[in-house]
Amino acid sequence: MYSIDSVLCNDKLLQYIDIPGKNDESPLLVFLHGFPDNAYGWEFQLNEFKGNYHVLAPFMHGTLNGEDIPNDRITLEKIRKDLATLLIKMNPDNQREVYIVGHDLGCFLGTAFSVNSRFNVKGLININGVGLDQYVGRKFSFTQWRRSYYVILAQFNVVRSLVSKVMPKAFLNIIYTLCGIEKNNPIRNNDRKVLSSIYIYRYLFKKAATMVFGKETKIAVPTLFIWGKDDRFLNFPTKKEVDKFCTNATIRILPGGHWVLRTDFVHVNRIIKKTLGQWQAQAVTV
Amino acid sequence: MSLYNEAKLQRDLEIQKLKGWDLDKDINWSQGIDITKPLLPLDTNAILFPNASEEQRLVISQMMGLIVASTISELEEMANRLKGPTWEKVLNKFPVNPEMYELGEHFYEDEVKHSIAFKRYIEMFAKEVNVEPAQLESILPSSKGSSLKHIYKYNSMAGGMAVWWLIAAVEEESVLFYEYIRNSKQTVDPLYNQVHKLHFEEEIRHKSYANLMLQLNNDFARAPFGKILQKLDFILAEVLNISWTFNQLFKVKKLRQLAEHHEFFRILAGLEDMLKGQNSLSVLNTLFTTAPYISNTLNLSEHKNLKEMMKRYGALSVPGFSAPTQGLPCIR
């Protein structure tokens, strides 16, 4: 099992898996899980990258202990500040390189964080997820609207209650089955705790609405998109789309669904390893 | 080769780059062409010209060799001209991995090189038979002025991959034709043999690229119309190929205009009279079913690898043609 630590972020404790690297200079590798999931969802990556990196995997509020979270505590701005607090603790003089790996909603946070280069972020990996800007950029895509039905449903209190309180297990099974996760996969042991932050969809929807006619922001940080091509919720990014939102991006599409980080972790880990190596080599050259 | 195995794709690219040949340094152009030697081995039963003399058979072989060289050159050049709509756009839409881009860029560099190599051979042959290259090219297959390029482009814009079926077919034919030449390398023109040999080596190394592109489309294209095109693309390539091949073969009617330039053309023009004596339907049937090289070109669906790919991707073909002769009977 993993060592779980916590850091006080204003009024709340942010819990995270903490696996220190070989030494104090080891680069920080931060894994941001999605929904409905928790930091344990990164188990195949945590095992692969411990040692060479100082691995951190925060739990979205409520997903570890199931505590009640006030709705206004999980806005994108507040959880971004939580992550900043964690990184200040881990990297107080900002000397260590930071690499962020996000999945699903974790990519919203990871991308938002990477736009602000104050934290020495040297690379961003988005697995079956995009930044909010890029997601809003799909406003004219009929197929993306069709696949995003769940975002619309999550706007309604009755649906959120049904999902997170009345029938969480059934809902999770449906989601994991739709994502091609096999029946004996440990992720299926997740319970209602991973649904704690469902209210975030309300914030994201409202935030997205304000961005529809806004200016697109380009990320300068080198970005890699790893995508299970049979994702039922998100279209894979095209080169044209990625060029609008990223200065330096690579796309790699694999067989698999939304949770390709679990269903094909060998391949995903190989790609992450190779990419991190290239980014680190470039950082040394520069 | 797996489309998604970036490590394998990268290794293949490295091998292709390492073993690739140089157009100027690795072909002995200075040896020139031995005009007394055939270019392609012919069948001993001389299916289309049963009473041809030795002299006539030599010229037929050389003409067939030039037709094959020109076909490969033209189609590979056309593939390169269609690079934007049929490759770049597809990969931008389905950006599977950077290695497919890099392999593709190298693939097109190779195709351009091959086209130039065969074209250079044809130009050298033109000098040997006392005509300008443009005069010789006027009786050889060409894609210039044909609507092939536009049709393949529009097919690609609609989501089709017909050009990749054509590319796969040309590659498989090139390999097949060299297998024939290789068996007769002591007798054919050494320069012709060398150009085909080097071409064959690179085709073998990169021929899976067409299959990868077809797989990419198969795995990613979701729209119903795209799925329909997937079934029909091969038919389109087949039909275009047949009509283009016949169109090009008719160019030999211009041979008489060149008869006074060299014995080569005079003998060829005389062969037209031999054909006139034969039943047209019989000639047509022979072209489709047993004439060496031509029947291979006209029956794309009988190529082994293409057959497998058609089955894999559910592609339909034009029904009704008989299988061509497997190999050349009694090559001389």
C-alpha cells in the first residue's frame, strides 16, 4: 500500500499519495485522477514511476474518506489553489521539475495549472482528457455534444442525488462497463466515495458557458495526449484542434477506451516513460 | 506491423533510413543500356505474338520493360502529388502517432526517388533509340492529363482510401515483376535489373505502409458514408486502373510515327499487323487472363496480399475475371 499524507489548504486537508524519489532533487510527477475515480486509480503508474520520480497523487476532496464537501469547495479555482499549496510544500524553492499527468477531469486541473508556469511545470500529459478551453472549443462538434449527454444530466440535482446517493454502485458499474473495463478490474471496487465531487460538473458547465465566446489560451508547456480511441465520452483530439490550444503537442492514440491507463497500462507507461525521458533530456540541453 | 506499436514503427523507419539507397551513388548509370538485351523475360509460348521472331521478341520484351518502368514511375509520382489530400489530411484527422507521420514522409521520399530512377532509365533508352525522351514517353503510360488524380483526390475528400489500394497494388506488382526479372538476371539488361532490384528492396521494406493507412481508416472512420466507401474503394481503384491501363496501351498506335527513327520502332510497328490478324475479343481475353505483366496489372484482386487485405477490411471487388497465370510459364 501507499503512504498517504495531507496538506492543509485553507480550511480543508488535501490528502495525497506520497512516494518520494531517490533523492530530494528527483523531479515531481503529479498524477491527477478523474471522475468517478480516486488516486488509487493510478496504481499501475505509481508502481512504474516510483524511484526515479517523487510521485504525488492527490485525492479529489471526499474521494478517500467520503466526507461531505461543501459544493463551493470544489470549484476549479479552489482545487487549483489546493494543488498549488501541495506543490509549494513539495517544491518550496521551485527548483525541481514538475510533470503533470491527468486523466479525464484531472486534465482540466492539470491544464489550468500548466498555463501558469510559476511552478516549473516542464511537461503535461493528458490521458483521455483535455483542458476546459479545448473542451469548450468543441462547441460546434455534434459528436462531442452527443457524447457529453452526461454533463447535461449532471446539472440536475435529482440526477446527482440518484447517482451519488441512491444507486452509486449501479452507476459506477454502468460507467466502467461503457469504458471497457473488465469485470475483475480492481477499479470496480470503488464505492460512492468516488462520486463525492459530482457537483464539479455544475461549476465546469457554468465556467464553460462563460468561455464560449472567450479567447482561446495556448499552453506553452510541452503536452502529450494519450488516448484510448474507443472513448465513449470524449472525441479524440485532431491535429488541427491541438494546434489551436498547444504550442508543442504530440498525440498518441491507442486501442482501448476511456480508462486506457488501466486497460493497457503497459503501453501507456512505456509512452509516458519515453516522453518524460525526452522532456528531461531537452530540459538539460536548454 | 501494428499501427499502434510506436516502438516497432520507429525501428522500421530506422532500418529503412539505414538501408536506403542513393539515386546517384548506388546505381551504376555509367554502364549505360545494353540495347541487345531484353528487359523483361517473356513467356515462351508468346501468348500475344505466337509467330514472333527472335528479333521481334527482343523488341517486345524491351517495350514491355519500358511500359512497366513508366507505369511504376507515373503511378508513384501521382501518389506523391496526392500526398496532401490522401495522406496529410488523413493523418491530421486521425493523428494516431508521430511515427506514422515520419514513416509516411520517408515513404513519399522513396516514391519520388523511385519515380525519378525509372524515368531516368527511360530517358537513357530514348537516347539509345534516337528519339527525344518526350517522344518515347508519348507512347508509354502517363498519368498527365488523365482525370485519375482528380478522382482519387475527390474520393479522399469524401473519406475514401482508393489511392491506398492502388499504391498497395503497384507495390505488390513491383515485387512480383522483380521476382520474374531476378530469375532471368543473366540475360536482361544489367542496368534495368539493377534499377528494379533496388526498387524491389525498398518496396519490400515499406510496402506495409499502404496497409497501415488502410488499417488507420478502418479503425478510426466512423461515419456511415465512410464505411460504405470502405467497401467500394477497391472497386473504384480497380475500375480506374483497368480503364487507365487500356487507355495507355492504345498509345502504341503512335508507334508508326517513330518508325523512321530506329529499328526498334520499325519492328514494333510491324507487330501491330500481327495483332490485326487476331480476333479482338480473343486478344482482350488474353490481355485480361494470361498476357504476362498486363494481366497482373488488370487483375488487382488476384494479388495475394491484396486479397488478404480485402478480406480484412471487407472491401468488394469487380466480379467475373479469371485468375491470371501464376508466374510466367517457361521464362526465357
